Amino acid sequence: MVRTSTASKTEVEETRSDVPERQDDRRVRKVEDIIWFIIAVIVSVILIRFILLLFGARTGVPFVDFWYGMTAPLIAPFAGIFGSLDTYNDYTGQRIELEALVAMLIYGVLGYLVVWATRLLRHEPTSQ
């Protein structure tokens, strides 16, 4: 069976010259995916911290201490953002950490802006 091509020579040349742009677009999309993955990990880690505090997880437990220590640098830029607002319950040890909520929001917005900026690197087809 012989296969014939119906594509003209100019169409083939256009697709060949378009290959580097497609590869660049794939790279940009891959960078976008990596950025979204990093942001998802950061937000998920902070969310787990928020849940641990919300349910009053006790310090002194290795897992809880590890988690609080790991997420402390992510929350540090937002520490004290609400002044002396104290949501700690002395009886149950539960706390609503508003700084964690703000951190998740800010990291999500920053991630969106970085992805949006990388989308500017994509090659857009030129209309003629």
C-alpha cells in the first residue's frame, strides 16, 4: 500500500519552521506546571498546619513539632499581621491562625501572577 501526501510543499515548510515555536511553547507550559506544583505543595503544607492548629494538635509530638518547624519560615513574613488578635483557646489548645490563611492566599496569588508572566513568553501565531 502506497501512501500519498496531500500536503503541499509550502504547508510542510510552514510546519517545519513552526517546530521550534511549538517546543518553546511546550517548555513554557512545563514551567507553568512546575510553578503550579510548587504553589500547590506550599499551600497544602500551610493548610495542614492550619488544620493542626485548628484542632489543637499538641506540641511535643514529633510529627506536630516537625510540621510547625517546617512551615514556620513560610508563615514568618505574615507573623503579627493582625496585631494582638488572639484566637487561642486556653481550655482546648485550639487556635485559628489567620496568618496561615493570608499566607495561602498570598502564595496562591503570587503563583498565579508568575504563571501569567510566563504565559507572556509563549509564541502567539501571527495573523497575516
